[in-house]
Amino acid sequence: VCIFPEGKLTADGEMNEFRAGIERIIEETPVPVIPMALQGLWGSFFSRDPNKGFFRRLWSRVSLVAGESVAPGAVERLDLQARVTSLRGEAR
């Protein structure tokens, strides 16, 4: 199952703060979490880049970067966000 813990699309290409709901999900469903980051979506058809208007790229090269699994008891929202930010790197 894939969850986007930000709860909304970014308005500027930067990651939004992870919402508290992710902690509730983790508490109620104690399973290992694999942090992942998408790269290359900003400016694509699925972004809200204000400079692109209607003419967004329909075909974009998107990458998925996966990190190491985190044990159920060790997962915290801010730590998870830091891991995803690190995986994402400079790419938007």
C-alpha cells in the first residue's frame, strides 16, 4: 500500500510537512515501512507548477527511489519525512 503522508499536492515543488495521520496509521497497523521518494514530477502534467499553465509535459521521466525498511516500532513522522527528503535529493 502506498501512502502520500503530505495529504496534498505541492504548490511549489517542495515537499509539504507530513501530516499527523501517518502516525495514527502506523500505530494502528504496525508493519515495516519502506520510505520512498518520487523524482521528476514537478512541471509534469500532475504538478501544480504555476509557470506551466495548460502546457505541462504529458510524458515525463519519473523515478522512484526506495530506502531501507524501517521496523514498525521505530517509525516516527519526522524521521520518516527526513528519510524521504534525503532520498529525494535535489530532484523535484
